Amino acid sequence: MDKMRMETPNLTAANIEKIGELFPNCITETVDEHGNLKKAVNFDLLRQILSDTVVGGGCESYEFTWVGKKASIAEANRPIRKTLRLCPEDSVNWDTTKNLYIEGDNLDVLKLLQESYLGKVKMIYIDPPYNTGNDFIYRDDFAVSADDYAEESGQLDEDGNRLFKNTDSNGRFHSDWCSMIYSRLMLARNLLSDDGVIFISIDDNEQKNLKNICDEVFGESNFVAELIWEQGRKSMAAQVAINHEYCYIYCKDKANNIFVDSAIKNTNWKEKKQGLEEIYAEYDRLKSKYGNDYLSIEKGIRSFYKNLPDDNPSKRQSQYKCVDEKGLYFPGDIAQGTGNGGRFDILHPITKRPCKLPKGGWRFGEDKLPSLLKENRIHFGEDETKVPCLKRYLRETEYEVVSSVFYKDGRGASKRLEQLFGGKVFDFPKDEDIMKKFVSLVTSYKDSDSLVLDFFSGSASTAHAVMQLNAEDGGHRKFIMVQLPEETAEDSEAYNAGYKNICEIGKERIRRAGAKIKSETGADIDYGFRVFKLASSNMNDVYYSAGEYSQDLLSAMESNIKADRTDLDLLFGCLLEWGLPLSMPYKSEKINGCTVHNYNDGDLIACFDKAIPESVIKTIAKRQPLRVVFRDDSFADSPSKINVGEIFKMLAPDTRVKVI
């Protein structure tokens, strides 16, 4: 039986294997820190294979780099020995919910999620620290010290004297931030599905660096847009009032998401036009008053548009001012833009003469004309001297591609959160209405498995948005929130209200928002969430990976599992390694005195008791689960362990069996 690794996958080794599949002659061997041989890449040979000219010397190339970049890449690939411990007491609807809230440093959490959620996340939204000087709390191991930065960036001469003044701190300031976000985005990209999308909010401090990093991690070809969110004027600015921030959007694979042969594949990338309800209400009033007198209705609708304030969103639809039996429409262009349109006669319904032909020809073929006339889809002028138009009805064009610039007062989100809590507990929360808009762009209520991840979740605005959107359209989207338990200041309102860290605020926000949404809508959606907390490994501190065990070492150890860890801690630790989601149902039962855990009806069955009798082993095997896990010390000796293997070969040959 194989041993569980109890550590995150070694992404470097996995990437080397992938390179080896493509270029086996580029794989060589080197020695690790323990003196053992391991595979490595001959990068000089790989560069040559990927070039049709001789490669050598220090050739210049276009690149974006900083001090610490290589260390951040290495850190993203480096495995860790940590786990997630379940916390049912902080959770809501633990047994039935599919949502997750995870407390801990997001770099470690993203590593732990690599197996279970690889390629399964439809949307990621993050609002990382903007690096304003007082919000950067992610002090990773690869953050660069001032002395290291000066040495690596060439600011010291051979004698150790500084060559520059007053520049190293600012450069290191950006380098640390770039390293922090780079490693996390590398891991985040792995989690995105092929049609997945990431949204990243940022301001001017790191905007240009973030764009360069995203171009590297996701590829320039997968860039979708840079949204500009105007949030309200800041009057205290010295020169220019900065009243906006940015949101970058990248796809995992743009061809899988937006454009295929220049045609829009995914229609989710649209939003409903604003102000429609007010227009429809006025149209219904005029229709009730004038009946089928379309000219009077048109006159009334034109007057309605004219009297609207310029900033009223309904005024943007003022081109929809013509009326027929189907409702409001505007006369759209009937010409073929390429100039190669159809050239045939269309007779005016009154004069019976051919109408003026547009310069580019008709945008439809002659075979389409009868159906357009029958459906009254062509708008004719007073006589044949006017080029006809195509009728475009408002109810058929309610959705439009989202604009790259939009306005939403940022103070509204703060006020709503303050009302939800009855006091100010969080500064500058993200607007849940904007988050709802972002989620709706790339997910659909029809997708029962759309998973939304936010690994800088803050006050959990994204979770709030997902629940609100599900309640409105009957969707089944799920969320994973990840947040570092950053302590609140002792002189803050949040601390005085009992919230000692940001995670406590986020969890309570989801509880309160869920209750509010349920009371207002009555929607039957998932309002719960399972809470997990990042923790050290379930294994003792003196721990060896599966490949480091020897017979002498095994005989000297009674158990390498920490005494305070429960069966469920071990079970969920195994889920992470075996790549199973953390949100599935499970049950525990007694079989001949042993506790047996069954995860998602046979996806994994585990028993961590000692001295498990053969009858229990056979009962588990007869259920033919996909996976089984035992403790290594569940068996008295090697013959007993061999017997277990034989039982599964006979009763459940397709079951994978491992021990910890």
C-alpha cells in the first residue's frame, strides 16, 4: 500500500515531467540537499531546442523583472506540510452547504487547494493590498531586505559601499509587492477552469506592475479589459482628484470563453441596460391612454425622454422612440457594412416603387425579405426616396456589452455594511453590487457548478454578492472565501464590537447577509458555509515524507500523528491530497466497534482506529469505494498489512488503498 504524502504537490517536479514529455533530451540529473539524485532541466539545451538560431552569450530580450522574482516563482512551486482543520462551530449548515470560508495565509491555502480544485474555479475575484504604505501585511519568506535588495540590484560596489541614495527603499517596496502577488497568481491560474476568468482590483500604486505580471502569468492574448471604476471625487487632492480605481480581467483561455472565429461564444459577457423599468412604465401608461394610436404614443415617449435629466440612465435609450404593435423600437441601419450586400428591389408599401438602395447594399439576402415584410420588421420612410431601416425592438436588445468605464459611488457599500452590522466594523469594503455585476458577467444560473473564489476576501463582499445573485436568478453558484486572520486595531470600532480579526467580520457578514437576503426574497438557496482554518501538518514535527522512510525509522516510531488531531482532521487532510472537494457530504458509522468515515458515498472511506479486525476490512472492501485510507499503525505487523492488500485485490480490485 502507498503512503499518503501529507504535503502539497511539488509543482517543480510536475513541470519537469511535462517538459520531459515534450523534450526528453533536455532532462538531466542533479543532487538535492540530501545527496539524492533528482531530475532537472538542462536549460541551455532547452533554449537551443526552442530556437532556430544559435543561442549563446548574454542576448538582450524584452522582459519584466525585479529583485526577488525568481524566489517568488520558486516559492509558488515549493511544497508545504500544512493542512486545513475543520471548524463546524463557526460554520452555518455544515452538513449541507457547498460554500467554504478558509482562514489563513492565502499563499499556503492556494497550495493546499491545488489538487482538490485544479481547473474547477469559474471565476476569481481579488482585491489585493494596493501597496499604499500601510496595507501590505503579507510578509512572505521571499520578501527582500534592504541590504539584499541593494546587493542584487547593483547598488553596492565591490567594497560594499552604496552607489545610490534614496532610491533603494522605493524599489524594494515594489519588489516585495510584485513577489507577493506573482506567486499567488501563478497558483490561482492553476485553479481556473479552461473557460475561467479572473478579476483583479488595483489602484495607481501597482497598476502598471500588475498588468505586466498578469501578461506573464495569464498571457497577453488572454487579456480581456481594464475596467475603470469611478467612485466619487476626493476633494483633498494636491493636484488632481483621483476618484477611480482599476479592475483587470484575464481569461484562462480567451478562445474558450469569448471569441471563436470572431463570433461571440459566451453571451454572459453582457449586462442589462439601466433605466428600462422607467421607460416601460411610461410606455405602458401611454399605451393605456392612447391604445393603438401609435403616433400619439411616439409623441408622448419623445416628450418623456426630453424631460429626463441628462444623468438619468433612461435617457441613454432615447433612440427607442418609434412604436408599433410590438412596442418600442429604433430604426437601425439596413446597409451591409462591407459594401458587398444584396442588391435587389424592396417596394415601398404605399408608393409601390423600389426604395432607395443603400450604398453598401442590403445586409440580408433576397430570400430573407418575405419573412421580414411579413413580421413587419422593416421601417419605411414617407416615400421610396428614403432608405428603409431595420426595426430593433427594446425588449429584444435589453442587454449590452459591459462598458470599460462605469460609475458607482464607493461610499454606498460602506453605508450598507454599517447598516448590516449596526456600526462601522470595516474600512472601504468592496461594493457587493459591483461584485454581483462581475459574477453575473461570467457565470450563469444554469451552471450548477460555477465556483467563485476570492482569496483576499476582506469583509466577504464577494460571498454576499454570490448569495444575492443566486437569490435573484435561482442560481446555484458556490463560493470559496480565503482571508488572513489579520487582527483589528484595539482602538477600532470593530475590536470594541467583539471582532478581534478580519475573519470574524467576514464570517459574521455572510451570516447577516444570508439572513437579510432570505427574509427579503424567501429564496431557497445555499446560505451556509464550512469554515476551515490553516494549521500545521497533522503529522508530528519530526516528520518524514513517504520517500524518506526506512525500515529502521519505521520501527523506531510508534505514531507520527499529532495527539490533538481528530479522525475528521485526518479525513479532510486526506481529501486535500487526493484531490477531493471539501464541500461534499459524509457520514460516520460504527462497524464492529470501529469508526468508519464514508465521504460522498464511496469517493473515499477511511478508518483510523488501531488493530482493525479483518471483518471490518472486508465490510469496507465489499462496498467497493474508489479510495480507502487507514493509519499505518492500524495493523499489528507487516503480514496483517499484506493481508489487507490481498482482501482488496479480491473484493475491490479497482479501489486505491493508502495509509498515513
